[in-house]
Amino acid sequence: MTVSVVPLLIDAMVSLYTDELPNIRVSDGTGVTDDPGDYLMVGVEDPFNDAESAATTEGDWAGVGISAPRKEEGTVTCAALCWSGDTNIKVVRDRVYDAVNAVAALHRDPYDVSLGVPQLLWTSFGTRTRLEQNQGDEGCYALLAFSVYFQAQI
């Protein structure tokens, strides 16, 4: 019996986003390079911090007995980052929201909300976001942190 679906879920999310969002650099964990561009990091809330929570879960027994299944629900944290070498913050803010809108749409497909992960019941775009934007010597960026909610029975 598995303890959590989180490792397989993160793998599936990275694979799905890589396949479906070809104009965005998708990474498992922090994956920002020195090149301006559009990034999507799974398991990261803020690529500028050294370590953060990649996922949180809660579990409860779904029945009684030694082999009773267990419910697991939680969130996987993600961050979209759009960075340009210029000073127009509106452009990067619009791009980061476009990227996250595309991710949210992938979790609305009623035929694939489990992403093919065994024991995963469904995923959904999370309930909170956090926008950060800044302009400096390297240009401007917008960072939009969000979560993907899931439920499984393991």
C-alpha cells in the first residue's frame, strides 16, 4: 500500500504541463535559468526562497479494518514566473495569468482530472493565488503562486 499519491501526481503534472504548454519551460522543482522567459515550476511556491513546502496532505480512514482504504486530500504548490528584460510590468503580469489560466483549464477536463495516476480520484485548480511583481536591473517579472487540489483513496 502506498503512503501517498503525491510523488506520482507531481510526475504526472510535470508531464502534462510539458506536453500541453509548449511555450512555457516546465520544471519539477525550481527551474529558472538566467534567461528571461516563461516558467512553470511544480512543487515550488517561490523560487527565490531556498526551501518551501512542495505539497501538503491530510488523510483519514475511509473504512474500518486492517486493510481499509485511506482517504488522502491535499494540494501541490506551483509557481508561474514570467520575466522579461524590459520595464513593462503589465506585459509579464498578463503573461503569468495567461499561463496559470492554461493550467487551470487542464484541471477542468472531466475526462482526465485524475491525470492517469492510480488511486487519484480527481484534481482541481486550487482556491488561492499569490501575485508578486517586481522591476529591477534585470528587467521585470511577475510570479503567480497557486495550488492544485487533489483527492485520492489509497
